[in-house]
Amino acid sequence: MSLRSAVMAQFKKPTGLLGLVVGWLMSVLSANRRRNRWIVGLLKLSGNARVLEWGCGPGIGIAACLENCPSARILAVDHSSLMVRQASARHAAAIKAGKLRIIEGSLKEALPHAPFDAIFSSNVLQFVEGKAEAIALMKNMLAPGGVAASGFQPRAANARPEDALAWAEEIKALHERAGFARVKVEILDLKPMPVACVLGYV
């Protein structure tokens, strides 16, 4: 496996020393920060919104939530213990204040904490094998009037702008099949690749 392949594999589930580097990259890359802020902005959070971030990584999406809606109550879940530790350290004050809880595990780990007013993920769903099941689960975890936002920015070496659009059409169809009342796609023209976000409303 080449070094680039090893690094890219770490974005799925960071572990070890290389995972520490990947977590740092996630936290400092401008495109990553802008992507997360944009996705969170699409949620239109207000008041004491109950928010779930699926795949929180080092906590950049959490930061966007806290900035966008300071009174939100946030649950974040990630299957990487390394990322849970990084995000917990970054947001120790919010955890202490009772605004945030971070747990290790899959999307299913958040089910006992439902319902949520908003669920979001950034560059997570492309790694999931059972996409249809995950999307249906998100729908079941949303409160009436809630929204699920799934964002994707192609990052592979041979990625093309068209990849984001093709992904969005696939995920949009899965949301419609899952029974979301309304589904739409938003595009952010970000460099080096555009970001697609599929929004499903219940």
C-alpha cells in the first residue's frame, strides 16, 4: 500500500500515529472547515435544537454547531476512539457545561438518545456499506419537522467534480426511498472539489 493510500484509508477510521496526523489535517484544512460550516448552516438551527453529528472526527462540525447555535444540545458519535478523544479534548468546556456529549460507536449508538431536530455528517456516508439502512435509521431518529444533512466532497486522487453530483443523485434517491417528505440537493463550489449535500426533511 502506498503512503497516499494508507493516509486516505485513515480518513475512514483514524487509528495510531498516522491517525493522529489525519485528525490534525481534518482540523486545520480550510476546505474541511468551510465544508462543515456550510453543512451546519444548511440545518438552520435555532433555540435548543437537538443535534446529532454522525462521524464527528476531531470536532470541527461540533465547533460549527456551537458557533451557529450556542444553545443547541449536541450529541456526537464516531467509531474511532482516537477521534472521540481529540473531539472531547477540543470541546471540554462544552462537555462540562452540559451542551455536548461525545460517544464512541456507530450511528446505532445514538438511537437511545433520539429524537433529534437535526442530524448531519460530512464525508461519512461514502464509507458506509449499508447506505439505505443508515438513511432509514436517520429518518426514524428525527423529530417531526427535522432534517438530515449528508455532505460529500470527493477527495480521491482521481476525483472529478462530477463525482459529487453523481453521489448526490444516488443519496437523494435513497432518501426518497426511505420516505422523507422532501429531499433536495445543495452544491457548494469549493476548491479543489465541489461539495454536495443531500437534505432530507420529515
